[in-house]
Amino acid sequence: MTKKLVQILFFVFPLLVLSNFSIGSAEKNYTERVFISGYGQIIVVDPSVPKIAESIEVKGPVRDMSFTEDGKTGLFLANDRKSLYVVDTVQNKIIDEINLQARTDKGLLDRRVWGSTISPDGKKAYAFVTQGEKRRNSFKVHPSKILEIDLGSKEELRSVEAPYGTHVLQFKQDDASKIFVWGYDLFELDLKDMKLKLKQGIKNPENKENGAGNYLMLFPRGENGINSIPLIKEYPDGRVTEGIMWMNRQSGKIKTLEYDREPIGMFSAVIDKNEQYAYTTLNKWYKVDIKSQKIVKESAPPNGSLYGVNLSADEEKLYYSGAGNEFIIANKDLEVEKHLVLPTDTLDLKVIKIKQ
Amino acid sequence: MVKQKLGSLIVIVGFLSIMSACVEQSPTGHSEKKTANVHVSKQVEKSCISCHAVDQEGKLERIESVRKSPEGWAQTIARMERIHGLKITDKEREQLVVDLSKERGLAPEEAEKVQYWLANKPSYLEANPPNESVVKSCIGCHAAGRFEAQRRTEEEWKNLKDFHLVMYPSIYLNHRHTDWPEEADKAIEYLAKNYGVESKVWDQWKGNEYDVSGKWKVVGFQGTKGFYLGESEFTKSNDGYTEKKSIKFLKGQGPQELSGNMKIYTGYMLRSHYMQGKKKINGSYNVTSENLIKGDWSYKEDLGITGEETYYKVQNEKPEIFHSEPRAWKKGTTNKVNLYGMNLKKLKTEDLELPKGVEVTKLTATSDEQIEAEIKVSKNSETDTFLVNGDKVAVHGKFTLYDKADYLKIEPSYGVSRMGDAGPMDKVSIQYVAYAYSNGKDGKSETKDDLKLGPVEAEWSLLTYPEKNAKRDDRPYIGKLDKNGLYTPKEEGVNKDRTFVQENVGSATVTAKSIIDGETLTTKSHHITTVPDYVNNIH
């Protein structure tokens, strides 16, 4: 009897173990990595420890970071905004460097990227460039453009003029034919005919009574489907408010809130996918209840200003980095839980689910 | 026949002599040799022509379409080295600045308006340019002095816009509160109209040069220490002048000796490098006539320690008054006044032409440099500023008649000091000075007719900023304000004693209290201590 029980357990236990593993796998079929824009390197952090998984060397400070749908390829802007690096995020290796500088018959065409993104399938890159021709002893400005680049051949396929002030390109979720183009206002680029059209006035709203919005989206979000950024609004009567603007990447619908405080200036904001709470950072950390538009929790970064806040892949924790050489894990009550020292100062952080 | 030939020869020789004199002599007698085929100078051709070719009008591209101060040219050359790979020696760099300032410089009238910028005066409160587009597109980053110290053709002003957009494309993001390119176009229109390269004053001045050799008397003012007097002598050297100067504060210690070298740019801009003991002092002066030099100096390693100076050429013909303590005389009383100058033993009461109701009742020369005077001012005399005239005496500067001191003002009204000295960056202190003011004829404060009576001694203190309900008290960390109004910031770097704010930066309220004629006057100003001026090439 006892022997039979042991035999049963002998067979059942491995099944239970396997069964549990496969259940866990189904729930979490990805590896979570945090990509942090450093100086001269992309810092890859495994937040589960946390520890630095890899440092990928590039030229100069890292700016934009975008990823394919499966998270397995990343596009990173660095080298004083002159080079786009295509990175294999599984092996953490650079696949390619695309330098957008070019020559003209009169000199050098200095192109700087202010907003770039990789297509969900990883075949193309899109980059908004300002263009300046450096002639022998003078400079000539050329119109700024969004370039479509084939990542296989590294060739420029198409381009469209785009307004100055553009600084973020972001694919519409589940629709690889459209890119949201964030500048002073929000535009939409239709890739079928490479046409750009105004989607919504933000600095220049249709109704000025709604207030002119001012934001600098150096810290775009959207990994969970919601892009969000702190917003300063100025009204015709002189009122200035601070709050948050966010957009559902699938519907393209923008919402805003203005919280009940004097503007102090925040750099980045992240909103949970249920649109329940927003978290902002710079010299202070705020937790904002979206429904009531009130700051329900307030704290301060432990070692000085932090530019970037993001949510963990499971949205259970908050990650902070940007400015100094640190990565912080905090709970959603804004209490620091873990701290990791990084090799360089940083700008922003992206939380990516790399499919297994 | 011989007579006729001799006559012709004399005519030809005479003509050649006149032509020669015309070529070599400038209006002030300065030797001015310029080879027709040389563009600006041989050094400019050697260093610049590989990129700046001669254009269709026979001018060096860009270079001969702008005019700048020596400081402006030095910045341009530094940028050519920093960004465009220009390789030159220190000697060549200096020669370029000298040559460009001489051929493509500013007239004295043009430079006078931007002397504060040329002298790099910290905490100088510059008035906004009258053009709104200039304010919107330029002032966010630059002092107006920077571009007001330049003259350009319209094309060159336009080039400046493209230069900014190509070199600093982030300008779009920094200026997203405005439509920068559109505002810049409007600004360029204004600048081209008001700061064009062609100017009569430059045409009149170009090629002239003052000779400052000889002895001078000096009057200066240094905030927190007061007025001083001194003597100076300039001696010609290989590439400029050497100067020996001795000064003594009216209230203070014994004489201080300075010596240094100075160079003259554009024929009138003196740039000095002194040593005072171990202290290095830089001076920026303009010769405004054969007998007058005006300018500013500052410590090389602390721009906030600074002073203003005027030089008067020594003469022994007639009395000359260049300073008075005080300069503001109260009505209805007899004012005890000390007058400073030269040849003052020759001065007689009747030499001074004073306004109605003002009478010199006593004049005692204690030396050729100082007179003790008693000046009675009638209660009915006019409240105003005035000049003292007289054929037999030269009197510099304006004097003031006033009823009473009504209020105080602190200068600078918004003090910006900078941490420094821990690393490569120097600290910038602030010399706070309290000035007394009278309400003037209308009896109201802060109106156009108010009279500035001069600096006054004050009791100084620092309060929190804002004074009431300050969320944080920065005073223990940011620096010290001494009893004379000298504010000295602390060093940069992390201060572990501070919570959240990591460095010795912050705000405070500066207060000055002064008792004038038995009445206590107080005033306040805003002070900040901020980071070192790391990006100091965009001023």
C-alpha cells in the first residue's frame, strides 16, 4: 500500500511540477528587461534581481529607444543623434549602425534625428530629421523630414516633410500602417501613401479656450498601450496648470488631467493600463488618482532628480532611472524597495517584454 | 627752360609728398599702411582664406561683411578652432584679433552701448531690446550685448539664423513656447535695419588710434569698498603699453600697487592684464578722448569682484575736479564737501559757476589734489541734477540738489552668484551696494524724476527667500554676506549635509538698512546662488 502510494507520488510529483511550470509559462511567456539610455552604452537591466544583464557600447549618449512587437529587436538613437543602432535584444548585440549623415555637392548634410521608431516587424525604421547643410564657410537649413529606412539595405526608401518641433514617432498599436508623430501638436503619418496630417492641436488647440499645451516628450511611454507625458497648460486668462496627457495607442484617443497643485515641472509620467493611477517624476514623485485628478501620494527620489518613471511589465512595481547613475524599484506607494548603481548617468528607461 | 622744368619737378614732388602723407597719416597722425591687395591682413589671409575665399565683390566671404569687438572676434576664432579645425598658435590668434578688430571693428559710439557686455559684468541688469521678436528669439539664451556688439549685412544676419538651426537644432525644442523661425525672421529684419555693417561713425573712426602714453589720474569705485583715487603711468612697449598704477580708497587702507600690460584694439579699446600682489585683474577700457579713459576691471578668478574707473590725463594748466564726496547736496543746509582733482590750489570760488541758490562759502585746498569746501544750498533752489561750469576750471560729472533721502535701492537688484573654486570653475561673488534716492520734484517714489544720491553705508543681512513661509532655508549652505555687502558663495559639489538639494545652491533675500539724516531706510533684493557658468560661450 505504502509502496503504491510512493509509486503514485513518484509519477504524480513530476507531473505536478511540470504542470505548474507550464501554467507559469503560459502566464509569463516573456523575459522582462529594462533598457536604460546611458552615456556611450545601452544598459540592459534584469529587474528581477536587479542586476545589469549587459552593457551595449554605442557612440555618445543614447536617446530614443523603440522595439519590435516581439521585443527581440530594438532601435536606439545615439552618437549625438546621428546614428541609429539596430540591436538584437535577445543576445544584446548590435546588428547594424545606420548613420544618416550625407554629402551634397556643396558640403556635408548634417542630419540629426529627433524621434525614431522601428516597425513592429523590424524591417523598417522611421526617423524625423532636421537637416543642415554645412558648406565651406556657411550653413544652409533644409526642410525637416521623416525618413523611411529599409533596415536590410540601410537605404532611404521614402520621405515626407514634417514640421519642426517633432520629437517622437510611435506606431499605432495593432496597425503597422500608421505612426503617431508628436511635435508641438499631434500628427498622424499614413504609411500607405506617406502622408502626414494633423490629428490634434496641442500647442495650437482648435479651441484656444481649452488651453495651449506644452510638453517635451523625451520620455515617451506606451509599452502597455498608453503613452503618457506631463503637460503644462496655459489658458487665455493667464492660468498655468500642470497635469498629464495620455493617449491610447490603439484608439488614438487623447485624454488629459490637471492636478490640484502649483506647477513644479515634471519630466515623465506613466499610467497603468486600467487608467486608474498615474505616476510622475522629476524632483518629486507623485501618484495621481486619475478619476479624482488628485495627487494621492507624494514622495521624493532618494538621491536627487530622476527623469524617468515606468511600470514593471506586470505593473506591480515602479521603475525609476534617468539623470543620475541609478535604477530604483519602488512599490506603488512610492516607497523605494531596491536600488542598483549603473555605470553611467542616464536619460530614460523602457520596460520590454521579450517574447520567449 | 630750367625754371620751367624745376617748377614741374617741384609740383610733381609736392604732389607725391601730399599723396604719401594722405596714405600714411590718419586724422590722429597714426601710421596706417594698408596694402591694397591684402584682405584685412596678411595673418587673416594666411589663417582664414582657405575657407573664406574672395567673393565676386572682392571681399573675403563673410569676414568682410561683419564687424565685431575684439571679444566678438576672439569668440569667432575660438569657434573656428573648436568646431572647424582651425590650427593656429597663440601668437597668431592674438594677431588675428588685433587685425580683425582694426579693420572690421566697432566705432567708439557703437562700443559704448555694450561696454557692460565687453567687460563681462555679472549681475548686470540689461534692458530688453525694444523689438519683441528679438526678445522672443534671442534673449532666452543670449545677452543682448552679444549681438548688439556686432554689425552685419542683411545677408549675414540671415546667415546667423541658419547657423543656429544647423548648429543647434534643439532650438526648436528649447523654444517651443514660440514659433522660433518666424520670430527669428522678424528679429533679423530689425537687426539688419539697426545693426547694419555700414555706418558713418565707423567710417569716421576707422584707422585712428589714440596714444595713451604718459601720466593719468584715476578715480574708481568698487562696490563694498567705495571710491578710490590714484595715479597711473602708461609706457609704450613692443605690442602695447605697460602700466603702473597706485590707488587708495577714500575710506580704507594704504595705497595699493598694480602693474600690468595692456593692448589697444581698434585704436581705442584698452584691454589690460594686471597683477595686484598675487591677484590677476583684467581691465576693459575705452579711450574716449585724448584726456579721458573709462572702463571696468574685474578679478580674473572672480568676476564678481569688480570696479569702474575713469582716467584723466595729467595736465598742469587749470584746476580739474573729477570727484566729489558727496555729489548730492542737501537743500536748506550747508554741505561739507570734499572735492578731488588736480591743480586744485589754483581754484577760486568765483571759478565755479553754480546754479541759483548754491553758494560756496568756504574753499580750503589741503593739497593740489583735494579741497575741503562748504557749500550752502538754499531751500528754494531747484531739485535737480546739474553740471558745474567755468572757463577756468574743468568739472566732471553731474551734481544733485535734493530735499531728503526718501528710499534705498540695492544694486544689483537681482544678484546671481555662482559656486566655484572646487574644480576648474571660478566662483562669482556679488558686491551689493545700497544707493539712496530722493523722490524728486513730484514727491513720489519710483518715478522718472527720482534722483540717485549715491552709495551709502548700510547694515547688511540675509533673510530667507521668500521672507515669510519659506519652504526651505538655504542660508546656512549657499554662502556669506559680510558687513560691507560682499557676498561670497561656497564651492560647488555635493554637500552631504543638505537634504534633497545636493549642492550649495539656493535663494535668499538681501536686506540693507541705512540711517540717513536720522531716518532709518531699509530695502530688499533677491539673491540666488547657482551653478558655475559651465556653458560660458553663449553669453
